[in-house]
Amino acid sequence: MRIAIIGAGIAGLAAARTLQAAGIEAVVYDKGRGPGGRTVSKRTEHGSIDLGAQYFTARDPAFQAVVAEWQAAGVVLPWSVTPVVLPERQPARPETRLVGVPRMSSLAKHLSDGLDLHTEVQVSEITRELTGWVLRERTGETLGEFDQVLLTAPAPQSQSLLAEPSPRLATEAAAAHMQPCWSVGLVLERPLEVDFDAGFPSSGPLGWVACAGSRPDRPHLPEIWILHATAAWSEANIEWSPEAVSEFLAQAFGDLLRRPPAIADRVAHRWRFARARGALKAADGYLEHEDILCAGDWVSDGRIEGAWHSGCCASRRLIRRAER
């Protein structure tokens, strides 16, 4: 059996590793320059900056066991921080927050090791032929034939690909609401000297702020602060230029601090499909129609843990199919 996996985020990588361990050929395609989805770190002249997922949690015992393996491999560590609500300074809910080290993308790099992974390949068409499913790239090039297909791309991208081969799954993908997020990295001329390392602003355009150097195995200088705009602000201003966004959010950060930070540089990134706020919470952890399955955070519960769980559930379903 040969399976195509579209999307090399946590769900796609988890599925591919599970299939590979079962002796099933899995080929992973992703349109990005590297694997990881929203855990990808942005390369800059100041080093890699985590502008996407800021941390993840492990609540399910099965996922906790996997996280323990990642910690033993040296790619994940706890981030001993308690974010505060700003400006009130009330502590957020205490829980163990985990990060990839020395950057968030290290986890995806670890998971993708040894996989048949093809990056910078945008699958644009899935068609049913007599011999199986055929995938084509946006240039029209045929990527190969497969017995089954697993989509782990964000819901809007999956919906587009599913419109012809599976209208029913396309309709389900359309019901999963994905929200955007503008993210900015502020490189400071000098440290802020504030009494918090991370926080959730209670009002205004910012939804999250964090000092990158407060995480394990990160450099402390230059001091870099990560700013995430709220979903509402990001959606309303999704077509702004990165320059305009970084200037506006830097000003909002200064207003939050009640003093302007000394900024040496600004780096902005637009995540069009950052958060699965309308996750489907599928009972089986995946969606299925004939030989096409869907998995990912939008299928499960919107969290990184949910994406991993969804990818594993989908791969186990594919293994059961292979055993028939």
C-alpha cells in the first residue's frame, strides 16, 4: 500500500511516522520550505524566531508518554513561565508549557527524520484513476499514484482539494473555522527590564506577548519580544503590509508597557490559517470518505496535542485498512 500525506505539520508527521513503523509506504508533501506547519521558526539575521506556535501542553497520558520521548531526545523542554494577564498582572492558569529546543521547528525536524518528505511542493489536484489516486502539482506535474490519501493541511486548503474527489469531506472542512494571526518579532536595542516574561493582554489589538529569551536554550541578547495580534484584529487587517502591521503592533506594545521600547528591528509574519477555533472535534479523531481521510488540529480540538492525536488515529485507521 502507498499513501500520500498532504501537509507536513504535526498531524502529517505523526501519521507518516506511525505508518512507516508499520511498514507502509507514506509520501509526505508540503508547500512550505520546511516541515512543521505553525511550529515553523522564521529565519532572520538575528537568528531563528518562533513567530508561530508559542508552546504546547500535554494532558493525555498517551501524548505525555510521547513528549517524554521527545524530551529524552533533547528536542523538547518545559518552559517554566507563568504568563500574566496584562495590564492587571493576574497570573494565567498554571500548567506545564512545553517548547521545542533550540527552536520550535526542532520538533518537526525530529519527527521528519527518515521520512519520504517533499517540501516546496503544492498539491493542486487529486483525481481518481483506474489504478488509484493521482496527485498533481500546481504546475500540472504528476506526483504519483497512491492507494489512499490523507489530508492534514489547514481546513480551507483541504476544502479546495476535496471539492472534486469528495464533496462531502469538502463540506465538513468548510465547517471548520480557521482564524488568522499577525505575528511580530521586536528586536530591541536594550532589554526592557519588566517584571513578566509572557502575558495575555486583556484588551486592544494584542492577544499575546512573550520574551523569546525566557525560553530554554534561547539567546538572551539581543532581547526579542514576540507579539501576536488577536484573531479579530488580524482578520480585520489581514491584507495590511508587514511593515504597517509591525509598526502598529509595536506601538500597541509600547502603550501596554506605558513606554516605547527601543526597537532595533521588526519582523512580521502573516499566518492566514493560524488557529482552528471552529475545530470539528471528530469522535474518531479523523474524517473518512472512501479512500480519502482528513486529520489535523481543525479535525480534533485546535491544539498541537490534538493534531498529533488526530494524525495517529488516521494512520491507525489506514493500517487497519492495509490489514484487510
